[in-house]
Amino acid sequence: MSTIEYISPGVLSRIVRAFVVACSIVLLCGTVSPLHAGPPTGTLTGVSQLPVIRVALFERISSPDPAQSGMYEPHNIASNVFETLVTSDSSGSIMPGIATSWSASPDGIRWTFFIPEGRSFHDASPLDAYAVEFCFQRLINPAHQLFRPYPDWKTQLFSHVNSIRALDAQTLQIDLDKPYAPLLHNLSTAAASIISPLSLQKYYDGESRILAGSGSFKFAEFKTESVLLQPSEYLPAAPQVQVRFDYYRSEAVLSAYQQNKVDIITGLDQSDETHLLSENTATLLRHPQLSVLFLYCNGARQNIRNIAVRRAISLSINRSQISGKAIGKNSVPAKGFLPPGLWATEPSLPPFEYNPKLAKDILAKAGLKDGIDLTVIQLAAPRPFLPAPKRLASALKNSLLQAGIRLEFEFLDGEQFLTRMQNQDFDIAVYGWVSDTNDPDNLLSTHLYAGKENPHQRIAIDKLDQLILYGQSEQSLKKRMQYYSTAQYIIHKELPCIPMLHSKLPVIIRNTIKGVRISPVSFLVFRNATVQPPPLQQ
């Protein structure tokens, strides 16, 4: 077990108060960092007059803090407001972020990051190594006054971290208890966003509804069903648009587009795509995602721990038919757990067999000749990897019924779904994940690693756990690929979860919107976006 270097609550409280006082003095006295000296450098006279790009949300946003959610929507917004210590390019290579350079000790235990002088957050408070330390400590240190126990970012992002400390304003040091290959990738995720400590303190004290980052945009308004971003006026070349995210029920979003209330829709159902594209007002982008849609198996249920039941379920899934009916051109049947395009995906895995008769025989031999009834939980709202949840449920239900597997679906909102998952109150769950990074550990350890205590009641396979740990600590890419290749064959055979589909992200963009980029992890980037006037009517 790694031991985090904790700061006692009393000392931490004094640090926070000192930081807030220092930032307040900076703001009152007008002594700001070079990036904030003098007038803003962007051409933002009348920022509220800039054109607005309107993006549809299918989930409400409960908090502007990306560390309070693992969902796509808040992280998509956060990627435009906050920066991370490092980032990654389209190939998955690690690139500078807030840290312009870094180094590691020969044994991979100590990492040192260098942050340039003169950086500031949107609220003019200093962006330095002390601010980065504050942001990371709140994610992993239970003694930190802003620590929240869920999501468990210590396990997901900071495994094997012993200590995080700012050596001075420009130098951050992270010490590990052993080499940890995914570290840099994890530091590039939205959950690891660097946020102004001053704004965090005000937000959690109830004094403010917004948080300050250092990205291209800043929060102008935040409500659970509507978020407005405006350009950061301190950038040398500020964005020339505002971006508004508004919540819509899935059945209402097409009408909202036709009424010119929405410009961009992610994850639209294919039938709606076809209808909308026939109007010749939009462009459709199909962005390849590092995603997997799978059945999460609840190891707390005895029937699901039975490998015969899991094999029967897998044999009953007509993946090609479900892919076509439920998602269409935006998906492909899964051959394994890891998606195509990820560097560790094993190309020689055989396709999953579809054989409902064999599935029925397996159940009979397991003493279930009359079949089995299973409770399935699923998110009701469309997701980036699943635009039509109920259509998938119907196809899946009909497919498994051929083998006598009777599914009872319950459609839940995000909070209900997470509560049921935490309480292990289900047999299987329709689950999807768009990888936060280009490292396979983000998928494998997050969803399949059980561990000795197995707090999430996963299907525990000791050899698989061992391979996941080997992959985390190994620095050789070739050896990591070997570990992950073996792991994928184990997943294919033992089915700790049941992979179904890999998907693309369909993005509908109104033709007047130009310059929107889609990041490697499927976030919309508005840094260079523009809005052109509509063509003149003849």
C-alpha cells in the first residue's frame, strides 16, 4: 500500500487561509502576473456581443468541478475551461500542458515537473506549483478540507503515488512507491484539471457558483441545465465565440435544432441523423472513439459468478445484428474489451460466437433448463457511445430470449444508476466507457481489476489482476503489450465482463459553425471556432 503524505487539517486550513489572503491582496493591490499586466490582449470589446455556439446536453451538469463526475458532459465542458499538467496529441503522445517540461529518475519513482513563471488563472490568482499541489491533494488526501470521497480518483488516477509537493513556485515533485506507467496519461485527464484554489474555496464555501481555470474559455454562467462559456480575455489571441450548453430531453433535441436553438449535437440517434442531414443545414462527423459498450457483471450475485451463465449470455448476443439495429454506422461488433485504434488491442482475437442453442444447452447443464431471469440497469439518457438506449435494450432483450435468458430492464438517471452500482443492486448493467487516455490501463484497471478486497464486487480473476498490475509497473512498451495481449485472451474466455460493441461519436454541426475540433478523447474544442453568417436566401 502506498502512503500519501498528508497535511493535518489544522495546517491545511492555515495554508488555505494564507493562499486566499495572498490572492485577495493581489486582487486588491492590482499587482498581477505578467500575463495579467495591463489591458487584456485579446480583441474582446463587448464579449457578450460575440456570436454564441449552442451545444445540446443529454445530461444535467450538477457541478462545474470536473472532479465531481466521471461523465462525458461535464468533462467535455471542463476541457475548454481548465488546463492539465500535461496533455496528449492525436497519437496519444504526451505533450506539455501547464508544465512545459518534466523529468523522471532512472528508476521511474520520482517525477519532477517545471511550471513557467507568470501564469495566472481567470480570477488573476497565481497558477504555480503550489496551486497544482493543492488541486491534486484535494483529490487524494482525506485530510484536505476540499476532499470528496467519490469518485475515487486516488485509485483511478494516482495509484502508487506516495507524495505530491511543490518544491518552489515553479517545481512540482511527485514520488511513487513503484514505477507507474500510466501516470502521465492520467495527469492529462479532465478529472485532473488544475483549478484556482481561491475559486475552489469560494465555490465550496457557497460564495460562488463558478470556478476559475486557465483555459481558452471561462465560466460566465453555471446552472444545472445551462452553462455559458465566454473567452478568456487574457489570451494573446482569444476565441471569438461564446459557447452555451443547454440540456434537452433526447426526444426534444431534433426539434430544438430545427428551431435554431441548437447548433451542435453529439450522439444523435441514426434515424434522426438521416432526417436532419436531408435538410442540408448540417455536417456529420463520425469521430472514432476509444470506447467499449459492455455488460458489467455483478460479482456479488451468485448466478453471475457462475461462468456458465456469463458464457450463455455472451453466446446469446447477436453482436452484428445489435450493432446494426441499435447504433448502425456508428458502431462495430466487439472482438474484445479493448477498442480498435488503441495501441495494445490484440488483433488476433477471434470474434465472439453467436450460438443461442449452445447457450441454452450450457444453462441446462448448469441446472437452469428453464432459463434465468436477470435484472439489468441502464442509463435512460443517450450517451456518446449509445445514442438510442431503449433500442439497444429491446434488441438485447430479444436476442437473449432465444436462449431462455429473460431480461428485465430498469432505465435510470445518472445519480440513480451510480447509486445502484455502488450498492450492487442489479445482476448486470449496460455500461460504456470512452477512455480518458490512450493508455489501456484506463479501461482495464478502471473496470476489471478486482484486487484482494474487491470493493466493487467484480468478477475476480487472479491472473488478470496480476497482468493488469504488471502492465502498470512495466516501463517497456513491448512487455506491456505482451501482458495486455494475454489479459485480453483471459477476458475473452472468462468474461469478467461481456464486451458487445465499439462505437464512433456522431457529431452534428450546423454548417455555419467552423473550426470546432474533436480531441482524441472525444471532447469538443472551441478554441478556434467561428460562426459564419447564414447564406443569403434567393
